[in-house]
Amino acid sequence: MDNKIVLIILSIFLPPIAVFLKAGAGKDLIINIVLCFLFFIPGVIHALWLCTK
């Protein structure tokens, strides 16, 4: 999925789904899920960073 606008919106509201669509099931998804469980904002930042690089 290469539509960056959709990925950025998903990164803000549902970060693990955005990471899954961008990177697939892997270490980035696990890291994002852990960040979202601990604190939501670091999960959003990680998703935005991953989806915009």
C-alpha cells in the first residue's frame, strides 16, 4: 500500500494496522504493539516514522 495519506491517518488512529500495512508481520509490528500497550503516543510516533520513511 503506497497511499501515504491513508497510512498517515491510520498511524494516528490505529498505529499497529498502519505498520502492518507498510511493513507486514515482523519485528516492526511487534515493537509497535508493545509501544501502544505501554504508551499510545510512542506507538503513534513509531508508526508515523515507519510509514513516512
